[in-house]
Amino acid sequence: MTTYAMTIGGKAAAAPKTFEVIDPATGEPFAEAPDATREQLDEAVAAARRAFADWSRTTVDERKKVLQDIAAAIKPKIGELADLLVREQGKPRDRAASEAAGAMTWFRVTAGYDLPVEVVRNDEGGRIEVRRRPIGVVGGITPWNFPLILACWKIAPALLAGDTIVLKPSPYTPLTTLVLGELIREVVPPGVVNIVSGGDELGRWMTTHPGIDKISFTGSVETGKAIMAAVAPDLKRLTLELGGN
């Protein structure tokens, strides 16, 4: 079986243990993904924090260029990503191809956005501006149903905002996201995007990690409630997209 690699600090990363990925059409394992250790999560977060110092100082136009570079890296791999998505998630081939193409498109679309200064007051009494600043390190956690496009939905906005990210895909569908990490590490500065794979325990480590400044989670209501409780002591910023919403 093929074993895939994580992306930590701009490099491929294996793990001491792996877990099997099941083809839902056959019920049989067909690949293995790394089961990240706590130490590897620490490495990914540390890499993201180091990279944030420089990445947050880049201009919006420089970030847009990187997003376009990611889209260009995805384009020739759309067919390969679609085939892998069929194997790991069971999506029909045409819909898998649409999701893979959508991953490329989402980076292109996000590269078209600006971060304008909002002027809320400008009169004889003074001027008030709203300027959007990077938060820091984002922890992204994605589900199994649209694994590739939802990873892009978290990565692209974070990068445009000047943030760095550590992303964990669902253990049921980690492979397309791990391949996305391979493509990204060829065009993005080391540490800006880190992809780690594992089960629920890895997700819990992420939500309570002191080096992560924001959690963006897509998944079940039950897990969303647990994450909200976990991040409360640190007052981490939190975005939840939960089932049924």
C-alpha cells in the first residue's frame, strides 16, 4: 500500500505509526496515512509561528501571487486528485473532478479579494479606520464529505489574511489533503502551510495547543460543542461550521 506524507515546516514528514485508509466501495484498506505524534504537532505549530514573522509582513499583492501559484500547482494534478478522492471518499468521478477543479478555482477566487481599509468616520471630529491584521497561527480541522475543497476554504483565506496554518483532515479522508500539502510546499515559504494527519486525539491537542491562536472547524454539532469548551480557557478565536447549518 502507498504511504503518504505530512507537510511540516516545508518538508515531507513521516510518523512512527500509520493508520489505514479504507476504500468505501470495497471496504478494504488501500493506503496508509501518518498518525502524527504530539511532538510532531508541536513541530508544525513551531514552524507556523516562525513563518508567521515574515509572512505577516508580506503585502497583500505578494500573498495573492502565492495563491495564484498554488492554483497553478493544482491544475495539472486535478485528474490525479479526483481519482484519489474517489478511492478515499467514494464520490462519483465527475463530482470528484468538480471538487478538485474547485480547489484550484478557490485559490484563484481568493487571490482576487482585497483587504481594504474601512473608513467608519471622517469628519471635523476625526477619522476612524478599521484595518484588518493577521491573527497568527490558525488551526484548521476539516471533515470527510468535501475533504479537498474544505481544506482550501481554510488555507486560502488564512494565507490572504497574512496568517499561517496547521491543518488536520478527517482520518477517513486524509489523502487528497496530504497530496495538496505536497503541491503547496513547492510554492509556499516553509512553515506557512503545515498538514498533519491523525485521529480525534490530534484534534484535541490542536484545540488546546497554546501556540495556535484560532481554530476553524467544520464538522458535527457534538464535536463543535466540545471544541468551543476546549478553546474557552485561552479565549482562542473560533469559527464553527457545524452539521445542519
